[in-house]
Amino acid sequence: MKALQFSASAAKFVVLKPLGALFPSLFYKGPLSTVKYVDIPEPTLPGPDWVKLRTLMCGFCGSDQSLIFLKDSPTASPFTSFPCVLGHELCAEIVEVGKEVIGFGVGDRVTMSPGLTCAARGIDPACPECQAGRPGSCENTANGRLAPGMFTGICKDVGGGFAPYLVAHNSQLYKVPTGMSLETASMMEPLGVTLQAVMDNRPTAVDKVLVIGGGVIGNLIVQSIRAFEIPCSITMAEPSQFHAELALKAGANEIVTNGDIPGAARQITGAESYKPLLGKSILMGGFTKIFDCVGQADTLRAAMRAMAGGGTLSIVGIGDEVKLDLTPLWLKLQTIKGVYAHGVNLVDGRREHVFDTAIRFAAEGKVHLHEMVTHKFPLARYRDMIEVNMHKSANRAVKTAVTFV
């Protein structure tokens, strides 16, 4: 079968990083490219508690693009294995079932929480994170019966959604409700991320919220807050007028397109600005909850300076290494939280996995996902998909996806 396979090495990293800055197409075209459209064997079940899936649709995640362009820090490399088939935001049909699989059968349409946790790796007893209901932060993603890989799409043993077939563990699967579109079902993974981020840094009605970055994740942060019926003020900082307007439709109250986050904080929250001897101003007062969906040095610095005392900053975007002035952190007793993957939460008085929450909210119409999938491509046109993602605003693109139907 044909698949989009990713591979990296220290040598490729050293050579491509400087060359790719000048010629970005080198990352996905030519002999040095990190991704190739190749023939690989169809996967087989790793064990009796696994299923084989036929991919129907798979979204192209910002993390996929970061991998292709080698933008991620090498620090995470021990928890990946190459060559791997990319793709983890998917809707699929079960075509083969292991004899110990419970609750699923051939023909079921499913989506998937991609984490390759203790359960998938056959590790018992499970690590403390898995036991605590945060399997997305599993401590054993380089151990057990599988090659290293935090999640499906970066583990060479299980395949990924950018191929016609892959395998998944029983614990990863969630049934897609009858009538739910492929577009909506393939968006469950990013929605799960943002719902989890909001529950981990949940605003109250009186909070002043700032969301930095109005792409898929930023838009879904806004939708997630509104899905929980939280009537707080939400400001979106996003340079693209197209994506900023979509954030307003999603439920944001204010947009900032000129990059002046401190100015917005003064105007919206009443914060007071102070100018140091050198460097940018720091505010007293400001936004009380911030979700940085970019995760770069400039956005993190702006967020910390514009955040109120005792405020919480959730870093949702995955950037490279950054250098920060930590003065706002101690001066204003701020909290900075990492955001990654999915967990089990208390919702409406009951414990449920965030994927169950995501599917329920989508089915109830509390979030709107179908129209976010703006561009679909056959797998063979992966280069076109990458180039659309490189220029999303010009292409009026939100989520791009590979379709197999």
C-alpha cells in the first residue's frame, strides 16, 4: 500500500535546518525530504487486543507539519521511532478484530485517541499517569511491546492515518455516532486536546481570557470554552483577518490583529503599563487566563507580560527551544502549564474520557467542526496539502485533510 512516511536523523537535521530556511520545499521534495510517498506492507495485528482500521479521513495536524519541517526540539526524539507513517486525527472503519477486543466489531466506524499508553504497550501495572486518568502523559512511551512513540503517527510499529490501513489498540477506540460526518469525526482528536486544555485551566464567568493564535487549535479553544457555557470575555490575538473573523463566529468577543497584546490588555482589562529601563513594558493587571496556541518565544513573552497576577498560562502550541525573562513569573506569581493530549475528567458530575466529551458535544451541536475541514486531498497530493498549510490565510484554509473515500 502507498503511505506518507516520515524519517529523520541527526545528520538530516544538521543539513536541512539551514538549507530549509532558504528553500523550504527541500523538506518535502527531493532526495533530502523528511517525508516520502512510498510502498509499505499492510500492517498486521500486534496482539489479540488490537484491530485493523481502514482510514476514511485523516486531518493534517500542525504537529505533522512541525515534524516535516524539523521544527520540534530534538528533546522528544527518544519517544518517537522512524520510519513512521504520519497521521493521528482520523476517522476509520474496523476491518479486522483481535479475539480479545471488547465492544467493537468489523464494520464499526471509529475515531481514535492516539496515545500509545501502558495499555497499548502491554505494561502492567500501569504507570502513575495512566493510573491517575492522564494516559496522554504516559511515562512508558519508549517501553513495552512497541517501538518508542508517544502516539500513533510517530511510532513505526502501528502505522498512521496517512495510509489506507493502520492498527489500533482496543483502548484507543471510540465509536462514531450514526450520521456524524467524516469531517466532524476526524476532528475529535484536536477537539479533545482543546477541551482538555480548557478543563485544566478552566475560566470562570469573570475571567478575562486571551487566546493567542487563531488556527484550528485556537478556534477550538474558543469553541470549547463556549461549549462549557462559560460567559467569560475572550480576546483572540491573530494576525490573519480571515482566521480572526472565524474566531468571532466561534464566540470570541474581541480580536487583535496588529500584534499589540499589551495594548489590548490595557484596553480590555484595565491593566496598567510600566516601562523598564530597557526592554518592553510589563503590565500590572491583565488577562487572567491565557492559552498560547503558538508557543514561540515572542508569544510567550507577550503572554507573561500581559497576564495578571496569579494568572495561568497554558502553552498549547508546540514550539522550539525558547529563552524567557522569568521576571513576570515570580513578580506576579504566575502559573505556566503544559498542555498535551487527553485525559479522564469530571464532567457534569461523572468521570469520562475527554473523547467521550468531545463526541457528545459534537453530537449535541455545542461545537461546529464539519465546516472547519476546508481542504481535502488524496494522499498522492500530499505536497499540495503541505503548501496550502504553509499559506493558510491566502488559501482561506482552516483544517486540511487526506481523504480515502
